[in-house]
Amino acid sequence: MKKHLSKFLCIASSCAILTGCFSTDDAPEIAKGTALFDNFNYQGKDSYYTQNPLPDAESFYTPILPGWYSDPSICTNGEGDYFLVTSTFTYFPGVPIFHSRDLVNWKQVGHVLSRPSQLVNMVGQHVSGGIFAPAISYNPHNKTYYMITTNVGAGNFYVKTQDPFGEWSDPIRVPEVGGIDPSIFFDDDGKAYVVNNDDAPDFKAEYDGHRTIRVQEFDWKNDKMVGPRKILVNKGVHPEEKPIWIEGPHMYKINGKYYLMDAEGGTSVNHSEVIFRSDSPWGPFKAWEKNPILTQRHLDPKRPNPITCAGHADIIQTAEGDWWGVFLACRPINNRFENLGRETFLMPVKWSEDGFPYFTQGDEIILMIQRREGVTRGQDVTFGNFSDNEEFTDTILGMQWMTLRGPATDLYSLTQTPGYLTLKCAPVSTRERNVPAYIGRRMQHHEFDASTRMYFNPADSTERAGMLLFKDETHQLFMAVSQTATERNISLIKVDGQEEKVISTAALPADATCFDLKVYSDGLSYEFVYSIDKGESWNILATAIDAGHLSTTKAGGFTGTTIGLYSTCK
């Protein structure tokens, strides 16, 4: 049952017009300079899922983590537990960690980087800066989990824990490891190595995107790098073709051989995954003649339900002995654009006759329906058309919520007015590279509805609050209630580059303080509506708003779009 039993809808239309939802006796007290949010409801409605139902209980949809969950990395402790992490860039908390016992049913159990001491120098970074490509590994020799990553503003570091469901250590810096995308490989002889993307030899790049993969021994007993660094791959699989951005490396030892798997081709439509093999972790590594082992770049862009940009993978052997892999990819609408960012996919790994793992070969396409024999899909899954209804009844935010560049705990509260999220009208804008009063979650479907009920009584023309769709500092859509010198209004504001443009505006009753805000998405466009009578009647604020404004195609960057609640006085 809803938390506030005394709430009631004004029956007389005049009451709704004058007070906005409720009588003044029933409405919560709104502190000066704050906005109160009673709820946030999100419902996925993608047509693909309704038109393609799963055939049986052992089938599942991929992406297993829809929406912006990029650069996935996976590990197991060998006892049936699997852990998965993804990038968060400048969002806080950093690096969500998911747990599964069967690779199909996943549950987020926390964040690896949950404290400000683990996420330094975030202020001042673009939203696509911050934390790149976390890699999670398990060391059986000391029963410890490691997550190593890049903070663009502070260099490479790792954290560790023996309890992945709990807190992780403060960062341990590895200044010897340059570049980006480090990962740790624990060999069965007790030694360990860090492989990563780094500069061209002698820092002399022959072309834009010329990179190397390097290795260095890691002394895990003393938490330090030791010995020389060595280049394992220069340029990529076919150096003569000037391949770009060899990155995201992972090393494995399988049947006595060492495998080095890397992304290649950049993160856009030419993305791919490639594989090398050696008798030693120091090389030489020989590329498989049938590379790439994963890509969709050569397929017809007009194919139904295209999946593009596939790459940046990690593979794992299950307790049953079969092999699976996670990787990132995108799902553009009609191959035009998407706002969901790079998502986490899961599919089985095959093996060639000459002993190389691969996901796809030739014209094989990535299928959105997969099946794992013997594994039953549960009720609470991370994929398909799910809903998320937040009532803000807890004293801490749910794991789906994020802030920008810091915890923002001085700007929001769940205890100031119990049952509501209180946001201050902070003198910080989401157009700045700072910590605004914005609480957001990932968009996870092309087609969705999202709504909230807000109580807000702006004191002057600087205070604005409402629902924000945020791609980056220069690409946003803000459905905001505000006050001018003469009237109260609701507006759709488009942030485009350095400009704020009012797309549409409507006058509100002068003393209205309760507002239901809703956005509908069909993937290609948005419609914004509002109500001041608890949803008895709805008014269109703006329709047919181009969703492409918030896409990576338009804005660039590495994140997807988030949606949430925002207030500002700037």
C-alpha cells in the first residue's frame, strides 16, 4: 500500500486547479529552496520483447544488462559464483557489481567504488571521463577478488576484497602501468601479470589510433608491479593495415596455452574482438588466422533488429565446463541511432578445430534470444520489459540510482521529509563539470514510460525542478517547473551545446505546488505531459521531440542516456 494513507484526490476540479493535487493541509511541507519527489516509476515497453516472447523457461534475452552497461568484465571463484562489473565514467557510485549462480539470473549486489576516497578528481572531468573499463579477477591463491581500472583524472589503480558483496579497499595506485584498460591475470603457478593498452613504441605513433598491448608482472603478495614492461602486440592483428585502438585486453591460460584477447577497431560500428595465442605470458603471441572472433561490422545495416559495435569481451568457463562470454554492443533504432549506450550481452563461446575461442564467424549474427540448457529463468530478471517503481521509503537510494562526480549527499535527503526524495535547488547546473542536484538512472529501453510526482514551490526565477533526460553537459532535455516575475509555468528546455532553448511552455495556477510529470518514448521521439490533478487529466507539454538529440550519434561520448530528478537555482 502507498506510504501516505491520508493522501486524497481533490474531487472538485476547482480544488485541483487551485492547489495542484491536494489540499494544503494534506500536502507535505516544502522547505524553502527544495523540491520533494514522491515517487519515480519506470516501465520498459520495447516492441521486440512483446513481439518475440521467450519460447521456454531455459531461454533468456540478451542484452542481459540493457541500457548503458559498457565494458563488461566477468570472473568466477570456481565455486559456482560469477561476478560481473561495468564502466561508470564520472557517475557515482562507481562500477556496479552483479552476482549470478548460473550466468542467466543476475542481481546487482553493490558497487565496487562506493566511497569518495575511491573516486578522486572527478570534478572537472567530462561525463565520459572518469572510470574506464574495469576488469575483475579472482586470485585463488589468497581467495581475493581484484578490480583494476583507469581513472582518467588519476591514472590506473586497483582495489581488492575477500567479500565481493561488501566493501572494497581504497585504491592502490600502479603508476608503472600507463595507458588505459588494465586487467590482472593470475596464473596457476602463483604468478600474476597486468596487461593493458598503452602508447605506441617510444611514444611515436605512426597514425591516429596506433596503440600497443603491454604486460608486466604483478607481485600480489606485496601489492606492487615488478620487473620490465614488454610490448605483446603492436598496432593489432594486421599491422600493415594500420588497425586502430587495440585495447581492453584479457589474458587466459587454457589447456596449457596462453590466450590474449583484445578489442580492436574503436568503439563504433567497426568494433571487433580479436585473439592471440602463445606458450608464455611474455609471448610471442600469434594472431588467429580467422580473426576477428566477434564483430558485426560487415553485415547489412538494413537487417532486422541490428546489433552493432560488438566488442570489448571477456570469457569464462562455467562449473559445468562450457564457455560463455560477455561483451558490449549497441541496438540502434532502424540502424539510425540509440540512446541506450553500449549494453552488456551474453552468448556462448565456441572453439575452433585448431583451439581458438570465438563468438561469431562469417555472417553469423548476434541473436537477442539465447538459451542455456539446464538453467531456468527466474522471476526477477535484468532483461526484457521490466518495471521499476521507486517510492523513496528507504533511508538510502536504491542501487539503480546515480549522481554525477560525487555522492551529492549535501544536495539530497531521504530523511528530511520521510517518504520523499528532497532535492535542494543547488547553485550548480548539469551543464557544468561539477556535482549537481541530479539523481538519475539508466534508460534501459527504446520504448518506455517514466513518471514522477513532485511538490515544488519555487521562490524566484532562478529555482527550477523537474525531470531531466541527460546525455552529457551539452545534450539534455529538462521538463521543469519554474516561476517568472508574473507567473508560474512548466517548460521543456533543450540544452544544445552552450545554449538553453525553451521548446515549449505552459502557464500553471499561481499557487500550484503538486505536479505529475511523465515522458513517453517510442525510441525515435519523446512526448512530455503533465498533470496538476493527480493524473485525472493530462496536458501535453511537447510532442514529437527528436530523441536523436540524446544519442551517441549526435553527442558522441561513451555513456548512454540517464533519466531522473533534478533541481537547480542556476
